[in-house]
Amino acid sequence: MTKQFYLETFGCQMNVVDSERIVDLLTGIGYQPTAKPDEADLVLLNTCSVRDKAERKVYGHLGRFKPIKDNNPDLIIGVGGCVAQQEGEKLLAKVPYLDLVFGTHNVHKLAEMVQEVETNRVRCHQTGFLDRDTRLQLFPQRSGGAGVTRFVTVMQGCDNFCSYCVVPHVRGREISRPSDDVLAEVTALAASGVREVTLIGQNVNSYGAGEADARKFADLLEAVAAVDGIERIRFTTSHPKDISDVLIDTFGRLDKLSHHIHLPVQCGSDRILRLMNRGYSRAHYLDRIERLRAVCPDIRFTTDIIVGFPGETEDDFAATLDLVKTVRYADAFTFLYSSRPGTAAAQMEDDQTAAVKQERFDRLLQVQQAISSEIWAGDTGSILPVLAEGISRQGGDQLFGRSTWNRIVNFSGGPELVGRIVPVKITRNYRNSQLGTLQTTN
């Protein structure tokens, strides 16, 4: 009888890539995925510790599986990812029905750990950081499989130590993957039918920094663009302090590079940016925006913004609102500040009430939603090139794809269009997607 596993993934694209690797590892030892945890022999949570109350949420999710384990004592339950890295053995101590914990550097050991639990019914944890050479040998990669789009990891970790961010503490220091390995993976993916790749890392702009004879990120983009079969390239996440003129110029030079960039600003106040240890000023950030628009006039921006950072005043918040109105982001991911263990900001005095923070957050959301609605509504009537990715969740004969601006577009069409960039006329806009009609070509 085939063993089954149930996997939940939280957080960023890095976790999505780790979960793809988890699936490959588990299928390699005879497990198959299931969408029903009560039918599983193995339940795994791949966690993220960036967001508010992440640890508490993980414990809450684990509680859902206790009744299942009560009815099936052989069920194996495990936790991986950033919360696992952060909490380590404390997870095993607090959750007696938890069987294994694996950190961000130890995904490759998962199959071995599962088999150890199966055979000896022992509880396992692996949360040590690996040395540089070992990490270089263990970058996640996939050479094929279903799908038109794929994430490709080009670097891991972070050296920036923003005062609010836990990533360097749970993902480790920055390391860049050899460009030949990246290009080999992209080439294999293109041969298997992948048409769009998203190059990912905690700070892709610093790719190759400190590496002897390494390509810089702009050079890597050019090399990926030269791979036959790849029709569109994206990348994330970018740090504003590291986006060079050379990298900016690629948006005007590489036809395959999407006209969209996610450029987290976090705050519009120089004083708060210094407290956040972001390494750039408001003026520098706006200069990068202006330079990007100069080389690529139709580029669209998305961003991350934190409201309620310790010490934020009304003037600081007003500077953020003003920056949002100046840049006019197509979308923004907005967050109320939450203290993360081990970060410098956790030691800062926070004298703002929750009510004040929430009121500011609501004001920001109102401003940004109005801007987003106006930008996306402006596409109505336009014919956009859309990469068809698959059957739409809307059902019927609809396909879905994404425009160059990373916006989901649903439209009617046959499955033979999947993997092709097709012209779609936008007819309607929704909060997170657009509706269009396929245009025939002569």
C-alpha cells in the first residue's frame, strides 16, 4: 500500500522551492501527496517566521493534527522551515506528539529523518547551519516536471541584518550559487517545456558579491535570456541599496525581462529607514524608481511597507503616505510591525498604541487600494501579451496566465495555448486579477 504525505507551505517563494524539494525527496522513498491530512501517513508543515505571531500560528496548526494522531499513533508529524530553525528542540518539548523538526539548511536530510522515525520510532531534529562548501553543493534544483513557470534559486541567505528582520538568523549568511549551475538548470527546464523562470533569493541584486570571478546579477540575467525556449524572466526579491545602474539598464535592454519589479521600501521616512538599518535614503530610493522608469517607461512597481515600527511618529507615517502617492505602486504588501526574536528592533522602545498603528495601517491601505484600482482599471481595452499557464480556477473553457506586470489574466481558450504568449484584450478588472478575451492573429 502506497504511503501518503500531507504538506502545508507558509510564506515566501523560498519556502515554495523548499516544498518542491520536499515533494521530490518524499516521492523518492515511496510517499505520494494527498490533500487530506486524515488519510496521510506523514504530515509536514513548512513554516515561515517573518510574519506576526508565526510561532503561535505554527503551534495552532499543529493542534489540528493531534486528534488525527490520537486515532492513528503511527502518523508522523514534522515541522520544517524558518520556525523550525528558530525554535529547534523547543518545538519537540512543547508538542509531545511532534516527531521531527528540520531547519532551513537541513531539507536534504528529510528522507533520512522520516525513515529513522519509521524504523526506530524516535524523535529527530536537525537545525544546524551548514558550512559554505556544503551549502553550495545543496542548492535546490529541478530539471523538469509539469508547468510553464518555475522558480530557480540563485542565492540564499542575507547579510543585511535589517533591524526588524529574522531572515539572517534563520536562513544564514548570503551565498551565491555558481552561474553555470543556474544556467544548467534553466536550460534543462526550458527543454522540459518551462517558458518563464523567476530567479529568486533573499537579495538577488547582490548575487555574486564577494565571489571570485563570479557573474554579477545583470550578467546572469543576460545569460538566462540567451537560453533557447525561455520567453520571460522575472526576479525577486530586490534590495533598493543594491540595485545598480547596470542592473537597471537590463530593463531597457532585455526583451525577455518582465516590466515589473518588486522593490520593498518599508518606509518613506529617512529617520525610520536608519532605525531599520536599510542602508538607503528616501532620495536614493526615488532615484532608483526614476531611473527604472527612464529605461522602461511602462514598468510597474510593487513593494512591502511596514506600519508602526518602534518610534514611528505621525510625521514619519506621513512621509510614507507621500512616497506611496509619489511612486504610485501597482500593488503593495502592507504589514503592521511585529517584533521578531533576536532582532535589533526587538530591543527598541515602542510607545505607539495598537489603535494608532491600526488607524495608520487602514489609512495606508485606503490610499494604496485607490491607486491600485486606478492603475489596473487603466488596462481596460488594452491588448496585452499573456503567457498562458494552465486551466483557470474559474472553470469552463478558461485559461489563466500573467501579463508582463505579473497580473493574473483569465481568458477563454483551448489547452493547446498553454505555454504560449498570446494577445489578450482586457475587458474587466478585479481586486487580484483581470478578465480578457483572446485576440485572433492573422
